[in-house]
Amino acid sequence: MPLPRVIVTRPAREAAHWVEQLGEHGLDAVALPLIGIGPCTDTAARQALAQAHARLASYRALMFVSGNAATYFFESKEPLTPAHKALTAIKTRAWAPGPGTAAALVQAGMPPGQIDGPAPDAAQFDSEALWQQVHGQIGPGDRVLIVRGRSATPDGAHESALGTGRDWLAQQITAAGGHVDFVAAYQRSAPHFNAVEMALAQQAARDGSVWLLSSSEAVAHLAQALPGQPWAAAQALATHPRIAQAARAVGFGTVRECRPALADVVASIESGA
């Protein structure tokens, strides 16, 4: 039985890399980004990011929620000493919820020995698995900066310069006596499909393609882009239980789960064919 086509829905830069990797494993993959990613450009957000850079020495650790958080935090063009050099000098820890974020941190110049993440054999790559590894670093008075993104609002504006996201990890840090600050390093937006992309999405909803879903927000964007589209014939491969739940809520007829590691994704696709 031939393997199904894979619809890679990550942001454009990540999607291109995944399409290449899946192709090297003999899978037919095509990119259809469901989230647009870009730097925060408004004055308030840039000032908040500059202030976070200026306070690096006060943090026990910086937690990056994703590879994009790491990339845009270090790519910011503020007229300051490069952030990764400052972090190296003060030995601040960098926390990553998964190997993709860790790789982005290394690419940005962070020494691998300063990066903490979930155990390689963790059942999931998320904040819960990360906390199992780093909780011993935090005690009363320790400060942690959580670097994350923010989403566009319906009127085209953006949320707070502090960003948005799950607060579970912040709650654990606070319970351990620590203090948490937030900053948004990038902003997310819904895609604007052209005619070709719209046709691809409609076809993939009914032809047995596997939608590789790595964000609950991306699932919401898909439903918004194709209102009224039946999804009962569609297959989804979700990289976290929360994303799987979002796909089922939209109406995907078949939803499987796997870790967001390439080997796991490939094995799941091959075993489900």
C-alpha cells in the first residue's frame, strides 16, 4: 500500500526543513504553513525585548517555548551586547521544551552545555517533561524569563508585549519560590491562502493525506480558513495530546498522536499506511 502524502503545517522556515527531511525518508511531503511567524515590530514590544536583554544577569534561567522564540530573541537588532555572549558570560541556563528548540539555541550561539531539556526518551517534549529535569535549579528568589510569542487579534492588532501561552510552568516556578517574567520575541498570525494553497487544503481534506499538526492554534487557523469544510475523511498526526484534542474538535475523522521527533513521525506515518 503506498504511503500517504504528508501536509506539513509548521511555519514556513520549519516546514521547508521538515519537507526535506521527510523526503529523505521516502515520504511525499508538501508544506502548507498554518501559522505565519515574524518579529515583533511595534515600539512597545521592541522596548520590552530590549529591557529583557538588559536584565539577563538577573535571571537564573531563560525558558524558550519554541525554536522561533529562541531564533527571534537572539535575532533582535537592539543596540546591546549580543544576548548569547552575555548569557555565556553569566552562565544563565537556557531551557528548551524539546530538541527543536535546543537546536535553535545552539544555532543562535548558546553553548550546548548550558541548555536543559526533557530526557531524550521522555514520552512527550513539553513543559511538564522539561520541569522534571530543571526543577532542582529553582529556589526562593530565583528569577526565570519565559520567552514566547503573541498572536494577532481579530482587529489585526497584537496581544501584549508579554506574549501569551500556557502558564503551567510559570505556576511551578512560582510554587518553588521563584519569580517569572515574560516577554514576546515574535508574533504569530493566521495564513492567507492563495488559490493554489486553498485547492491543496481542500483536496487534502478528502484524499487520505496525513496532516502533520504541531500547534493547536494552527488547527484553529485551518478551520477558520476553510469554514464549512468537512473533515471526516481527513487524517491528522498530532505531536501532542492537546493538539490531537483540537483536531478531533474540528472534526478530523482519524487522529493519531506521536512525539514531535522525526523518527517518531516517520514511524507513525509508515505504520498507519
